[in-house]
Amino acid sequence: MEHIFGPKVGSLKGKAMRTGQTRVRVNLLPIPAVTMDRYERVALAGDVMKVNRIPFLVTMSRAIKFETVELLTNQKMWTLLTAIKNVQNLYMH
């Protein structure tokens, strides 16, 4: 029977273990001087996107096509301002 229909679904439920996810490591590399000279001024587009009711700040630079995503604890003005300043600091270094 298992050969035709596969294993019993009831016996599999609750036995499969989910492995823990590893954190994403961020390694910032220096931006080449040629790129810095070409793109002195960067225009960003940003929006708040929700995934399963969890808000994220998503930004994309128009010329470079570099995207960032940052988890937001809430959607208050000061939280958004802090997240935008974090993105700005990425482009300043």
C-alpha cells in the first residue's frame, strides 16, 4: 500500500523538524572611486512593504539599482526616519 499511495500522512505530521535559519551577514566593501565619481548624487525610491503584516522599508537607487530592505518595528515617523538614515549611511561610506 505504501508503494502505491505513499506513507501515511497522519504518521508524518508532527515528526518533521524545521531547521533554524541563519542570519544574513552584511559585509560592506569600499565603493570603487570610478563609481563614486560617476554617481555623486543618488536618487532613492522607497516604500513600506508588508509581508504577513510585518512592515519593511524597501529602497532602491534609481541609477545604481541597489536595493535595501530593513525590518521596521512599527510605522511611526521616528522609526521610518531612523531607517532612512541607516540607508543614507550605507551610501555615505
